[in-house]
Amino acid sequence: MLEGVNVALGVTGSIAAVKTVELAHELRRQGAEVRAVTTASAQGIIHPWALEFATENEVVTEITGRVEHVELCGYDGWADVFLIAPATANTVGKIAGAVDDTPVTTTATTALGADTPVVIAPAMHEPMYDHPGVLEAIETVEEWGVDFVDPRIEEGKAKIASEEAIVCDVARAAGDRPLSGEHVVVTSGATSESIDPVRVLTNRSSGKMGNAVARACYIRGADVTLVHDGPEVPYADVRAVESAAEMLEATHEACTDAGVLVSAAAIGDYTVEKSPEKIRSGQELTLELEPTPKLIDELREARPDLPIVGFKTETSGDDAAMIEAARHTLERAALAFVVANDASVMGGDRTRALFVHREDAARYEGSKDGLAAEIAESIVTISTGNSTA
């Protein structure tokens, strides 16, 4: 996600500074090179040696004759992005007022003047976060193009965002954002049909592939809506659903102003009439299954010009058979392209897939994140083609 990206990590005097060692590790796990800059207050919470260990680079604890702020974030500076995590109310206010009296605020002023992307992850007590002056400072700095990673409001505190949220926003800030202004809707994971108040009819889809596509599109600048039976995620507006009917309805709504739909969910092909009470075990039981509507067909009818990316899962393990099945779906619903794979990849982190177009097919083998990046790049091509048509 951050391969080849240089991140200058500014650490200020919030107690959340204790989390920056693991944050630095995660940035590096995602491929980034990291160098830390700290305020004096931060050093009272986390020792520079800890950050030196986490980044494997010397830590800037003061601005000297080496003009470290310029070397890091000035014109042609080392950093591709300046991340301040955690950022205190004090630091956010100083940045808004162009006050540079700490290594972090001086580096921030330099980065803003040099058009180096800046990402800020605030952390403070909730009443401080709600202070009119702090909110005004955040609004001011956002107008300058700074990206804020919203904190988690819990237990009377505006806690620092999750590592996943921060890493996604750093990747988004460091990239070109070719999908900026584009609304991408992604369906993901399994649906479930209630048999009774306890039991459901479902499948083995984990949702990893759809979530990876949503994340890849967000990193490239898109506004993403994720329709799935799963938790909130930091990179998308989540529409929580359970059944195939709920997914169809939510996707219809989400696609009203969408530019692309990625139908990655493993939507149940059948539903069943729900028993109002728990079915007692031990008795013989026959379920009357009814087919569910095909989401891509329904959306195609409602939005004839909407680019739709389909997924097709087979169990044959034969490439020719998968391509044939994918092409049938592609032609039936006039899809942009279809990603075909074998059911054996469900739940795993790696996959083997085929990109199936009308005239050709390309193979992919690797991580689901890597496949998601390929899909997102194909969506960029689709969006560019639509905008220039």
C-alpha cells in the first residue's frame, strides 16, 4: 500500500503518543520509510529511542543548523507526506495560526508552504475536540488541503484513529488520487437468509476481496460506499445489510449517483420463508427455496449506462470453463469486465483470478490486496474513458 513512500511522522504530547511505535511499524509493514519528529512534550511520554528503534532512523527532537524541517518537508524534501499522529489541540491551533515553536509545528509550516501533503490524526479529550477554536482551526487547516483522520469518540475522549484508518489516509494523501470526485459502490461478502430466529442460509464468502477493492478505490481518491454484512470501516460509507433483498435495495439506493458499481458480494441465490419461532431440532425438515433476483441484472435495468464490474465464482478449477461462464455473465448484463475465480480462494488472503473482457482474458495470482489494486486501476481507466467520452 505504501511501497516507496517516505513518511515523516510528527509526534506531539498526547498520551496517544504511546501508540506511535506500533504505528511506525505498521507504516513500514505497508512499505513506507519512516522518520520521526517529536515535540518536547511528546518526549515526556515516549522516549526518542523507542521511535528510533521503530523507524530505524534518527529522530528529530530539535531544529538545528541542519534545518531538519526543510530537509524533511521543504521543496524537494525527503518526505512524500507529513503525518502528525497524534496531534494535540495545541498543535492543531498552532498550525492554523502558522506558529512554529516546536519541531513538529515548524515542519508542518514548511510542508504546507512546500505543498507537501499533510495528514493529521488528532487525539485529545472530547471537550477539547468540541472547543469552537479547535473546530475552527481544523476547518481552516482542512481548507488548505490538509487531510484529517477523524478520531474515535469513546469514553469522553477523542481517541486517535485506528492504524488502518491512518495508513489508508496516508496512502490516499501520498498518491495521485485519479478517482477523485468519483463515487464507487462496492458490494462485499456473503448474504444470509433467515430460516428461523436462530438459523440462516448463507455461504463461505469472507468479504476480504470486496473490502480490499473498496480500500483500493478509496486510496485512489474515490468516495466509496460499501454494502455488506460487516463492521464499519474507515475507508467507506457502510450500508449494513443481511439478506439478498436488503443488499439489492441498499445497492439501488447507493447507485443513484454512483459512477461505478463493483459487485463483489457472494449474494445468496436462494431465499426461504422464515419461521417465526425456532425450529426444534431432531425433526425431519424440508425447506422450500425460492430464487433471489440477480443484483447485476436489476441494476443494469435501472442504470443502463452504469459501468458494472462483476465477479464470477466457479468450482471446476478449469480456466476455460471459468472464462466461458464469466463471458456469459458479462454479455448478459453488459458488464465492463468480470473477475473470475475458483471457490477454493474463499476466506484466504491470496487468490488466483482471471480478468475477463469481451475479447481477451488476463491471469492474476497473488494477494487479494494486489488484485484489488489491479481492479482499481481498471476502474480508473473506465472512469477516465467516461469523463472524456
